[in-house]
Amino acid sequence: MMKSASLFAGAIAILSPTTVVAAQATQASTASVALDIPEQSLTRALQMLARQAKINILFTPDTTRGLRARSIKGHHTPMAAAKLLIGDAHLAVIADAGGGLIIRQQAERPRALRTAALQTNSAPAPAQAVAQPAAPEERSGLDEIVVTAQKRAESLQDAPLSVTALGSEQLTARGVVSLSDLSTGAIPSLRIAPYGGRSSSTSVSMRGITSGDATQISRDGAIGIYVDGVYLGRVQGLGFEMFDIERMEVLRGPQGTLFGRNAVGGAVNIISKRPTGELEGMVQVGVRNFDGRNVRASLNLPALGALSVRLDGIASKRDGWVDNPMPGQADWNAYDRRGMRVSALWEPSSDISLLYSFDTSRDATAGYYPHMDSFLSASSPALAPIFYLEPERVRHSRAGVPLEKSVAHVQGHGLTAEWRASDSITLKSITAYRKLKQSQSDNEAGSLFAFTPNRLFGRLSLANVKQDQFSQEFQLIGSHPRLDYVIGAFYFEEDASDNAYAVSTARYNATGTDFTLVDPPAGGVFPDRASVNKAKSTALFAQGTYTPPLLDDRLHLTAGVRYTKDRKNGRLVSLAGVDPNRSYPFRESRVDPAFSVGFDVNDDIKTYLRYGVAYRAGGANSRSPTFRTFGAEELQSWEAGVKTELFDRHLRVNAAAFTMRYSNLQLDFINRAVTGAIETVNTNDPARIKGIEVDVTATPAHGLVLGGSYSYLHSRMPTVVNPFSGLEQNANLTFAPRHAATASLDYEFPPLSMGDLKLHVDANYSSSMLASLTAVTRTEAYTLVNARATLDNIGGMEGVSLSAWMKNIFDISYDAFNQTNSSTGQSQTLIKYYNEPRTYGLELSYRF
């Protein structure tokens, strides 16, 4: 009987415009079943769901044409699985009276786009061509979060590592439009800071692993930054405002096997939204204090055959929050950013897709203002009478001096090709070419040098970096009943050049009661220093997860390995205007293993034990007169974790404990006798770092979601000999607060006559920390509170929303970065670069 029904359903699928996917047996769409569906076209994914869940699924070919489905694995109800496969496509899933499912277009668009997590919307009335359905399933519990931390889409709860994912709604609620917006601690173990108070360089740290001065082209970062699978080789240009993204994944701990070199502390993986092939878009305009305004827009064009196109654009401008009294010059922390992105998705068949993207951006941002906080000792020289200490954040500069914005021009091309060779094998290629040009302009405004009569001051530090990179990655992704695996190859090539120059822009009078500007500025031979650098890296990697046929399939064994071959060389082409004829080579070939053991206590409680190794390439310090080579770092990590979903998925608690052995740390030492001279050396002894991370999400009531995260770090750092003084001193773990936490509240109010109201509040805490490897003063502890309220569908106007937001509600100040001016002839003061003061604004959006 069922065989006849299956044949009849197959005939309908061929002869009619409605596809009926029929299974060999029928069971209720509300029963949880074991599923394993790889990423593929939505049509084929729904067919696999019908076979594995043994239910009927009805949909028209036009409904799913051109759409891709995420992979899912684990126990789900067919209803939840179908919604997970559909993602943020505008489709409704309806349960029919016979226990099957109907997939159809929604009569009206959802009020909010979904990202990694799914939300259930009320389904429209069914089409006459299908049977009358039962009421759609209501949203119950927390949304499932999908991540690609292991180069394949999978549930966050199934990934055997510590990972946090922020979807587009969460990023919007927190006001995150760039990496620098995470500087307040939205993810406690991830720290973002302006290195040296400079807007042109971003310091990214995770679990206490930091890059030091990674602004140099001959030196690499310690945290891997990826956008749509493309590795970004430089920290310059990371201040860009991100285009409309689907989610941001933060992978904590070494990711050497799948993400390669320079992912010692972890990786940040940013995934952009893809073209949908439907006419839809968004326009947002906003205003904020400090005379700020912004515009963001995105447009998905209707599919032209198999081709879909998406356009994104941004423009954002704001005055600084420390005024520069000199007319016509930039204020500190002012910015002017703009950019656009175009992406085109071609799907000639359900098994083949090619996604091309091009982005270009310009970020002009002035640096942070150097506050002279305090004297280092009682013997520190007196300030010029015209100046004063600034123990608190100020609104006006002590001196009007020449200052321009640091400007980053960034462009990139990307091509991602996928071929679904079969239900179990996918071939993927990621090709990218990117280039950047970054200028730097910083003025110390009288904070750097000690006062003497008629002395020059107002040191204007100028620098330029140019870089271009090409990368290619191939992946073979396989999924079989008991084995999931990925095999890949990676190639990266980079060419870069930089130069730096400093001039004095002002001069004290004889008594220090006034000063005059120096025009033209006084300086030496251009450039003070300049270098070139080339790097090539090739790698082969593989990782597989095997589920043996024992213990009710609750045991999962994962093993991976990566072979890397690095070649770097650079030359110092100018030192004080003279070619010193100094170069460095770096060569390294290595194998980095990883393995994990996962055990599912039940469907809701999953545990794992993970071992991983990662390394950061060596190089040279272009601020060093010797330009000598320093070696690679290595980090070995053990991590134990548990992931739970309790009370019918109304509570999610994920926790990890780790211990790490950090060898050959690359430490910077400043020559106190020569301003700007720095040497980088490796430690002989390893550092020991251990910590705990806990993430909690709960939905105790309808429309209410509570979240919280906590991070604890403890370290034992080695001693090292200062190459300038010859004295032994302790190294520091930087940007690593012992305690850090965040808490959030999201609430959707019952429907109101004027629209749909949503409220978000978050609080971020950090204990004090050290900002450099040789710092002696800790930054201040802080707690910041932020909020955002959004009214959707105002007055019944679908897609129109108004948001009011405020960051740092209580106007808390703390030093985001500090340093000492303690070299010979300097002011002998502690310099602090403060966080942003209270900011607030309004945003009006329209989605169609």
C-alpha cells in the first residue's frame, strides 16, 4: 500500500507543478528524529529530510528554486528541521492534518530577518492546491544557532569547542557595526583596543593572547580575522564598518588545524549576507550626538535566471569628542567612513553555485587623544606652565596643533565556488585578492617631551602602509553516516611596504607660557624608516569526526592535522634617510595536530575534551635598527567543555575550562635612550595560562531572552632579559582581565496599537588589566551599560521602524590603553587614552 502511495507521489512530482516528497512511512511532524543533512540546495535538503524523517513534504519547484540550505545534524522535530534548513528565506512551514509538512511562500514578510538562529512566524492561509493544514507550530524555547567553526555548518551545541556566535539582530541590538565596537567587552574573552592610541591599528586579543605591535608589515597578528572565509593579513583597515552581515563567530582557543597560522588565541569569522534573488531591501538613516549622522542601505535585486545580485552601502560621519582648538584641523576621535559592496550569486543548477563579491571602503578616523594623567615619580620634570595634568577624560585639547585623520583605503575581490558532487561530497574553492593603503597621523600635543625653554614639541607622527594579498583555499567536505570530514589546501601571498616620519609642529617660548606653530614643521630626512616585506604560506589540512557504532552513537572522535610551510623575507630600506642594507629571512615548516573526544550524555547534554596546537609566524621588528629575525610562537591547549540545553530548550548553558602552554613569546622592549627604537625577542621559558568561560542564555517567559557570559583568566609568565638594560624582568599577559562578564536582556512587548516594541539592555564588566608586555600600570576596571529600544511597523506601516539607542549610559571613563613616556628627555608621565563618552542617537529604518 505504501509502495503504491510512494509511486503515486513520485508521479505527482513529475506531472504537476507541486513537488510531493513522500516517505516510506508516515509519522507525526512533531516527533524528534535523528537527522544528518549536509549543506546543499534547499530542494535536495527537503527531499533528504522527508526520507530521513519518513514524512511527506509538499512544495512547488518555484518555491525553493535558487535557495541553499544549511546543514543540520542531531535530533530535531521535522518541523524545526525544515525551519532550520530554510533559514531566513521568506517561506512558511505548515503542518498538515496527516502529519506532513507544506512549504510555501509567506503572505507577508517577517518583521525581522533572522541570522544564525531561527524564529517562527505565523503562517499565512494555505493555497487551495494543498490540503487544509493544522495550526502552525508555535515558537518554543531558544532558537538553534548554526556555526561554521569546523568548515561545515552545524549546530553550536554540536561543535566540540568554545565558540560564540552573534547574529545580525544581536549585533544591531548592541550597536556593533565594526570590530572596534566590541572593545567594551560584549564577548568577555575577546578584547579590542586601539594599539598605541592609534585609530589606524587595532589590537585584537583573546584568552590573553595578543599580537603586540602588529602594525608592522614584517610581523603577524595572533588572532585570525576572516571575512567570508578570507584571511585578512594586516591589522590596518580593521576599523571599517561592516556591511550587512549574517553573523559573527568568535572561536576561542588555538585554531591551528582548520584556520592555520596566526590563529594562536583564536579566530573571528565574519559571514556576510548573500543575495536572495528576491526584490527586497533596507534603508536606514540615523543621527547621533557629536554632530553624527549615518546612512546604511542594502538592495536585493530580483533573480535574472540563475543570477542574483545584492548591493550594500554605508556612510557614517561624526565629530570628535576632544576638540582641537586649531582651526581647520581634525578633532581627536572624529571619523568619516563610507563604503560599498556588491555580490552576485550564480546558480546554474541546484548543485553548483558561484558567489562573487567586490567591496571598497574609505575610513578616515582621527586618533585617540593622549591625556597626561600623572607624573611617574616625584623627580619628573615640571610641565610647561601653559600645560597641566589631565587625570580625567577631557573635552578640549591642551593645545591646538596640526592633526589629520588617518585614512584607510581597502578593496577586495572574492570568488567562492561550490559544487555539490553528491549528497555526501561538496567541493569548495575560495579565491580572494585584497589590497589596502593606510595612512597614520598622530600628534602628541605636548605630552611626549619634557619642557625646556624654546623647545620644539607637538611631534606629528606620520606613517604609510601599502599591502596587497592573494589567497586560495580548496576544500573537500564529506559527510557519511558515521564520518564527517574536510580535506583542504591553502595558499597565501602578501607584498607590503611601509614608511614613517616624524616632525615637530610647535615651539615653546622661553618661559613656557605660550607657543607658536612651526610652519613648515621641523624634521629630519624623509623617511625616518622604511621597509618592504614579502610572505608566502602554503598548507595542507584534514580533519574528520567519526561516530563509532557503540554507546548508542553518543561517542564522537575528531582528529585533525595541518602541514604549513612559511617563507618570509623583508628589508629595511631606509633608516634616518640612509639605506642600512639590512634584511631578515624567516623559514618554517611544521605539522600541527588537533583531536577531541565528544560524548553526548543525552540529546541535551554534550561534553568534549579537546587538544589543539597553533603557531604565529616569526619575522622582524621594523622599529629595530638591527632588523634581526625573531622566531615563531607556539601554543598548546587542553580544553574541556560541556554544552547543555535544559527545560525544553528554555535554558542553554555552555562552559569550557582550559589550560595553555605558550612558548617562545614575542616580546617588545623599548630603548629608553632612543625614542621609537624597539627590539623584539623570544622568551626561553613558556607562559602558563588557564581559564574558564561560561555562556548562559535563557527564555523564562514569552518574548523575554536573558543572556550572560563570564571569563576568568590566570597566568604564570616567564622572566626575560631586557636586551637594552641587560636586566631580567617579568613579562605581562596583556589585555587579559582576570574577570570579565556581560549580561543582556531582550524583550519583545505584546503587540501595541502603535507598533511592535523591542527593548535591549546590556552591561559589560572588566577588571583591570595591563596594556603592554612591559607595562607597570594597570588600566581601570569598569562597568558599562548600553540600551536600545526599537518600535517596528510604526502605525501599521509594515517594515518601518524607529530605534533610540544609548551607549555608556552612565558616562563611565576608563583608559582603553595606557603607556609611559619614560625615555631620556621625555615628560616622565603616564599617558592614558580613554574610552568613548556617552553616545546616543536615533535611527529610522524601512525594510521592503
